[in-house]
Amino acid sequence: MPADAHTHDAVYDLIIVGGGMVGASLAIALSGRGMRIAVIEAHLPGADTQPTYDDRGIALAYGTQRIFEALGVWSDIAQVAEPIREIHVSDRGHFGATRLRADEEGVPALGQVVTARALGGVLVRRVVDDPALDVIAPATVTDFVDEGGQVRVGIERGGVVDTLRCRLLVAADGGDSAIRASLDVPVVQWQYGQSAIVTNITPARPHHNVAYERFTDAGPVALLPMSEGRCAVVWTVRDEQRDDVLALDDTAFIDAFQRRFGFRLGRFQCVGRRAAYPLTLLRARESVRGRIAIIGNAAHTLHPIAGQGFNLGIRDVAALAEVVSDAHARGGDVGATGVLERYAQWRQAEQRNVSLATDGLVRLFTNPLGVVRLGRNLGLLAMELLPPARHVLARAAMGMLGRQPRLSRGVPLD
């Protein structure tokens, strides 16, 4: 429900800055628990201009599916999602390969593939239609001050400046987070010198719900099963190749991608629109500061090598929703230091470990040294031959390692 025009000095329990997939998911998770919640978003809900809601294919881990089930939105997402029943990992041109299978893990699917646009559409509709949520959009945060007992937030919309107040301010405003920058939160950050070319492509053979992760000398290539026999493509290229690849017409692009991926799915027949995203690693050294929590891409932006970035952000949502909901149910202050410290300690290890593991994979599989190549292929072979090792890898891919929030176990917050 859009907030009315007179929000001067409105007081909220929680203000979420950023109505993208992570911010919207947090709003949905906490709605209906007696808290006053506002979502501030720079774009009109559902507008094509919203940068996160595009045609990228997103792999939702099994753990993420369970979170969405607990939030009551999975039945809508399932209509536009395609299950991953097997993941095939290989090193292009070499002997190492391993397969992860849903039936071996006792789950219906290891994950699901959905476009950002379709997933965003489901989440935005749920937020906009919820009378318990104030959606303030299009609007931007002009400034904010943590006053100790609450945060004062200045916003501007349509040329009008307003002041809001809240117990807890959540930065879900993406990799270029203005809130994180304003706080001067130190970050670990570097550019990979690579870009991800994303599109979807239709192969001659059915994909049989297999996802492929192929490591190549120029970076990884992922092919994810989608509806209507299509596959989502994430093709990593060096920055200096990006413009040349984007400039290719459909036929030339298909030929180039075919050479990179191979013929496991037969000939590729048609390809959709292409877009490119520069690849960065970013990890905020603090995920809470005073009455402010930083989640999703604002806290960590990863290389897409293992499809973990969005899933890591949704696990942030599940953990933060749990500690905030518990504090509120006890009649406590949702932005109190103890509440946010509990969140930070809970998420710190996984955020660090997934960032390091993702980065390590990039470096390991683009290293041209023969001895490194031999080692990684032996590693893939060992994984294929050792079910316990494969099981750990599969659990990690599904987001099922470590202490699981209630939502991750498919259990509603109440």
C-alpha cells in the first residue's frame, strides 16, 4: 500500500531501503507481526526501469525454495520456475567431472531456475498488495542520522522532502549501497577483469533438468534449465572480449558459445537478448552498525561461479527476520544492539566462507599452470568417486550447511 503524502515524522519499527528481491523478501517475512514497516524504493514497483528485475536466470537453491515456501510465496514462484535435478560440473577439455543429483540427496530438486523479472514480479505484487506495508516509491534517502534511540531518515520524492523515524534501518540497496558508503563501512573489494554475458538459449536436445557448470580458461560457463526447453546462459568473458561478444549477431553468438560449451545438448538453435554485468567481489567488514543492518548485495557481492549470491542474501533475510521477529514478540526493541549483534554473529562466518570459496574457485579454475590443472581435475574426479565429499558439496550448493534459520527449514516465524 503506498504511504500517503503526509508521512512527516512518521515513526516505524523498521524501514527497508531497497525494494529489490532481498528487500521485498524481508518485508514479506516480517509483515503481519504487528510491526510498522516501510519500504523505500527508488523506482515505481514493478517498473521496467528497476534494474534488478531483468531477464537474468537466477538459480534458487533448495534452501531458498524452503524460505519462500515458509513465506507463502512459493506456489506463485513455482509456476514460473524450472527444477534442477542434476548439476554437472566439468573442466573443459580435461578429464575431471562430477555430478550432483537430487535423488541422491533425497530432495525433489537441488534448486530452481527463474528469471529475475518473474521472481521480482511475484515479490513486488505481494509487497504492494499488503495493507500492512507502506511502500514509499519512487523515493530516495537523502540522509539519515542514528540518534541512539532511533534513526532519523530524510527522504525525497517528487521534489518533496520528508522525515521518517525508525527503530531499525535496513540497507538492502544493492552492491553500490549508498547507506553502506555513508557509514564508511570498510569493504574488501576487487574487480575480476571479467564480465558475465547473460541470455537464454534453446538447444536442439532436451535439457532434462540438468544444470551445467563448465570451467574454461577464460572463466566459467553456466547453462541452467529453464521452461519451454530453454536454458539460461551465464558466460564469463574477459573484459576486453565483452564488447566484441555483445556485438555479435544471433548466428555468430550461437557459434561462439557453441565452441565454448560444446555439443552435449546438440546444436543451439536460437538465442535471446544479451546483457553484460561486470564481475566484482565485495564484502562489507561489518553487517551492522548501531541501529542499521546491511543485507544482500549491499553486504556481499559475489562472482556468479556457483550461483550463490542471491541465495546468500535470502539467508540474510531469514536470519534477520528471525532475530527481529523474536525481539518484537518479547516486547523488545527490534533495533537494539543485542538483537543486531545476534544477527551479525550468526551471518558472519557464512558470508565470509561463501565469499572466500567462490573467489577460490574462480582463481583455481582460471589458473593455467599444468600442476594446478591436474590437481583440480583429480579433485573433481575424487568428488565423483567419494559420495560423502559429494554430499557435502551438494549440501553447500543447496544452502543447507551450518545453523539454519527457521524459515530455511520451511518453518514459519510464528
